[in-house]
Amino acid sequence: MNNLDLNMLRVLDEVYQTRSLSRTANRLGLSQPGVSMALARLREHFEDPLFVRVGHEMRPTAQAEGMREGVIAAIAALESTLTYRFRFDPFTTERVFRVAMSDIGQIVMGPRLLETFWQLAPQAGVEFVAITDRTPELLETGLIDLAVGPVPNVPEGFFQQAVFKEEFVCLASLEHPRIVRGITIDQFREEGHVVVISSSYTHVAIERALEERRIRRRVAVRLPNFLLMPKLVATTQHIAMLPRRAGLTMATETPGLAAYPPPIKLPGHTITQYWHKRQSQDPGNRWLRDLFVDLFGDR
């Protein structure tokens, strides 16, 4: 393989077709000495004359005859490979995209993403997986396509893009006897809180911000995820603090639940999407990344 290239195979094929070195040179845009040199290297490689002059023609040897179909196939395969450019059509693709997201990320982005996703890519699929310590490894190996949210310990070799800035909101029951138009700082301290500890970044960010301000809250219920939170807060006198978009979604979809600004100013955080450099030029991956930004990017 080190001795041959695509142009030499073309010379071999053209000499077979034209039976002439001069016509081969004209058709390939080469000089006749160049064709002769290429043929000499082919003869050396195959240890066969390949073509011998009979009258005014270059006639193929048995070796050249036997190689004919293989040469044509090799030229076609090389040209196809060297000119190949991956094309992605969302409307016809049957690709299954795997996206790592936190549970609250699925609440905020999942329904709207899937609605638009299936309008644009009706035959494609989506699989959501949880963000874990293994997420960077799964991105690097291609087992997941994209991670959206707080990914821990992202090493070099990854790309990232900010999607939107997130803040916080408080939830309380519309029937709460002590909370009417908003939550005061005293109520924030005294009312029982529903806390979700599965979304580590959200939980840690709130705890750190409250600790810096020397504000202690009374935790009444700890939950492993956000599934029970909306109904629990709507039907009790407990309150909750969580990311704003998720809180507004829950307040909209849960009867008897209201959302209020928090009584203290907490620093927001940026929701970012991550992908490995090996996926950077993948048009399908790029389409998915653009979809997240189009749907959820800050305006």
C-alpha cells in the first residue's frame, strides 16, 4: 500500500481501456513520461509486465486481466471514501440521541424539547440519562451525544456552550394561611421547607448561598427527586425553593400552587451544554445542540 496510490490505479485502468500510453496521458492530464513511470512502479509492485506492446497497442497480461474487476472496485471505493461527506437530514433520520440531563432539567426542558424534536425529526428517538460522575467518560466514548446541565469534573477536550441563565423561585400553597402576596424573610426562616437532594448542584448552590448570608431554614421534608414536590407543597403549609423555570412550570401545571420571588437575592447559575471534540463536526450532534439553544436560550 505504501508503493501505490489512487492515481496509479487510474493509470492502470486507463491503459487497459485505451491500450495506449499517450491516450492515457491525455485523458488523465499527465505527461507520457509520467504515465510510463507510474506503469513502471506498478510492474515492480506486481512483479509482472501488466501490458506488453503488440503492434500499436498495449495488450494486458493475464495478471492485468485478472486484476481488472478488483481495480475498478478499488477506484470506486477510494473515490467514494475520499469524497464522502456525512449528511444529516432530521426529517428522515432514525438516529437515537442520548442526552444526559438532571431530573430538574428534564422537567424544565423535556416536554418542549420532545414536542419540537418530533415535529422536526419524526422518525428519530431520544433517550434521557442522568448526569453522573461518568458523564464525561460517556461523552468521550460516544455513548451519549450531549450533556445539558451541571456536569462534574469536565476535563480537557470538551466543548461547552451556555444555554440560559437560571435563578431561583419559591413555591407555596395558594391556601397557605400565612403567605398571601409573597414570602417574607421571617416566613422563609420559620416555615417548613421541602428540599430535594438528588439535584446536587441546585441543592449545594442554595445551601451555600444561605450559609453565606447566615440564613437558616427549617427543613421539614427531604425528597430524592422533584416528582412529589409540587403536590406536597400545594397541599401543605410547607414551602420550597428551586430553580425558577422549574418552579414556574410546576406552578402552572399544579392546581393550588403559587410561585413567589425569594425574599433574598441569590446568585444565579448558567445552564451549559457539553460535548466532546470528536462530536463537534457531527451534523446530527450540531443540529441537536442548536435545537437546545433555539428552544431555551436566553432572549
